[in-house]
Amino acid sequence: MSEIQNLLRRGVLDLSIMIRGIDGELDETLDTLKLTLRQRDNLDASDFRQALEATDKRFDDIESQTEEGIGQLYSLYQVVLGSNDLKVPDDVARKLSDRSPFLHDVLALATQIQPLVSLSSTDSLKDDEILIRLRQKLCSRFITLLRTIAILGDEDGALSDLAHRLEPIPDWSTLDLLAAETISLIQMRLNQEKEKFEYYLNELNEKLVSINRLILEDQQTVTQLHDLNITINTNVDQQLTKVRTEIESATDLQTLQLAMNHSMDTLLGVLTDFQDRVKSSLAGMHERQAELTGQLKSLQDNNRTLIKQVIQERELSMKDPLTQLPNRQGFDELLAEEIARSDRYQQPCCIALIDLDYFKRINDQYGHLAGDKVLKVLAREMRSQLRKTDYLARFGGEEFVLLLPQTTLESGIQALEKMRVHISQCPFNFQGKPVQITFSAGISAYSEGESADQWLNRADEALYSSKDAGRNKTTAANQP
């Protein structure tokens, strides 16, 4: 190989090294070209020509794509600046109109355009993030509501199915349809519960009518016995008067004896009739009293069952069925009590919102059963790191809320960080592969006089500050 050929070979090799990394397909053609050039004395001209042509063709394709991309970037710049109705400096406008053919020039132009649109872009991005978070929260609230109602009865699985359809956060139009379906299902379940209660009220009314009838009949019997007593007294008095008259008018002993026997027989008949009628009335009263006792016992049993069911359903409605932690409803009641206690005794108190990081990836990659398992284990492990007086609840989805009574902000951060580190070190495994689970948290100390929503909102803002800062962090909220 001549010196010139050797220099050409080295030049091509150096050039291939310099442009490597621009494109994957180009790298492959360059590798083929380098292998051909490394043959030295056995260099095959045909192989070299083919490799060079393939490299040249790919480079032409890249150049064409680059030119097209440069044109699209210029067009994009003009659309962006035009849509924001901004005053573009003359030098920037001139560069846009010159349309430099070099990619580095058009990319450098971005540094001059960016300050012109950064403010509006930042505001738009912030608005988009707020809407996304709002959509997440709405879905979370709907899911919690559906699962709570499902505890009380979901024979056809419609409530659970709808909750699963809400878990992959849908877009606004889909969420609107799912929300309408959720409201329709809830209305249907409420109507079913209303029908059940109306049926119970009808049964109760029938029992009360029956009881009232028995009491009325007993009252009538007592009245009849009272009238019968008056009648028997009158009859006895009449018979006694008659006996006295017969005694006074009797002329001999035999006549007196016959009169007395007749009077006694008549009086005995009256008394016997009275006794039979009293026995019959009392027997009827005993039967009605037995029936009344049965009706009252049945009514009491039904009431006990209803009260027990109401208490049980109330307890279930305040508990998350998956993690067995209190849900939002149960937490809200305790939160109101804790705020009143803090205001009364001037005791410090903290609240924290906890959100699992990248939980959607777990559901997408391993399925909802794996996601449910993570939530159950996570709830158990978080609870193990708390005091008995601390109160952990599930807000819905992968979000939890923690109430720390009689706790300063500094102590609350320490407790939350201890929990966060513990969770990050828990050995989770799926399909034989270790998966690290972490959470982000925001914590706020109660400020006297603020509402529960204000307190929670500050913790929520701190939570999203943790997420924006890279996740797996705890952020304290500013005091109002």
C-alpha cells in the first residue's frame, strides 16, 4: 500500500471515529467501512466501494432529515412566538428570516427565544400540572367512594369494576363519562337502599297496626268485663230484693222454702253465667297477650338486627377494605376532634400527606393484584413505625394521610423521615425481581384558627414540592 493510500485509509478511519454517534444506522455502515479498511494489503476494492456507498447513502439521508428538521424548528419558533403575541427583537427576527442551514445555529437560536416565552410556558406548565393533580385527586375520591359503597354490597361487581377503570388516570373527557357512570351507580344503590328501608318501614307499620289492634281488643274486653260486673251486681241486687219480698210474704215454712230455692237457683245461674263470660274474656285476653308478646319480641329482634347492621355498616364505611386502615370519612371525624383539642389546649399537632412514588408503573408492569399487595404491605409497615396515638388513614389510590397529635413540626419530620427510610429499605419482590418502593411526603403543623381544608392544602402543596424535587423526599410546609 502506497503512502498516499495509507494516508487516505487513516483519514477515512479518523473521520469515521469523529462522526460516530450521530446515528445508529450510520454507525453500522462506518463499522463495515472500518473492517474493510483494516484489511491493509488485502483490501478488496469492490467491498470498499460498497461500504463507502452505503455510508454515503446513509449520510445523505441524515443530511436530508437534518434539513427537514431545521425547517420544522424554524416553523415551530415562528408559531410559538406568533401565538404568544410577543415583541420579537430585531436580531432574533433577522435570524429567523435568514433561516441558517446549520443545525447548531438554529439550536443556538433557542437560547434567545426561550426567555421570550419562558414566563407564559411556565405558567401554562403550572396550570397543566394543577389540572393533572386535580384529575388524580378526583379519580382517587371516586375510587374511595365506590369501594366504600361496594363494602355494603356489590353482587354484580359493577362498583369494583368501575373503580379499576378509574385507576389508570383517564383524560378529562373519559373522566367525565366515568364520573357520570359513577353518579348513576351511586344513585341506583341509594334507590336500592331506599327500597329496602321502605320495605322495613312497611313491615314495621304492619306490626304496629297488629299490636294496636290487640291492645284495642283488650281495652274492649276490659270495658265488657266492667259492664258485665255492673250487670251482675244489678242482677244480684234484684234477686236479693226479691228474696226479701218472698220471705216477708211467705205464710208457711214450705212456701218460704220453695221461694228460697227458686231464688237461689236463679242467683246461681246468674253467677255461673257471669263466671263463664269472665273466663271466656280472660282466655281471649291471654291469647292476645301472648300474640302481643310475640309481636313485641319480633319487633325488638328486628330493631336489634337493624341497629347492629347500621353500626356494622357505619364501621365498614369508615374503613378502607384493602388496607384495613381508616378511610377519608373516618379520618375527617377524628381530624375535627383533633383541631378542637389543639385550639382548646394549645397543643402542637402535625398532619402529613404521603403518596407512593411511581405506583402506576407497578400496576402497569405487574398488574393490580401486585399493586394491591404493595398497598397492604405498605400500610402495615408504615403503621409499625408509628405511636399508638398516631392516626394513619388511606385517602384513596396510593395516597395516605397521617395525623400526629401533640407533635411539633420538627418531631413530625423526624417521624416521617424514619418511616420513609424504613419503607425504602423494605424488600419488595415481583416475579422474582427486587423492586424498591418509595414515597414522597408533605407535612404541615397546625396553625390556630385555620380550617381542616386549609391545613390539608398546605400539606398537599408540600407533598407536590417533594415530587417536583425528585420524589422520595419529605418537605415541610410553610406556616400561614
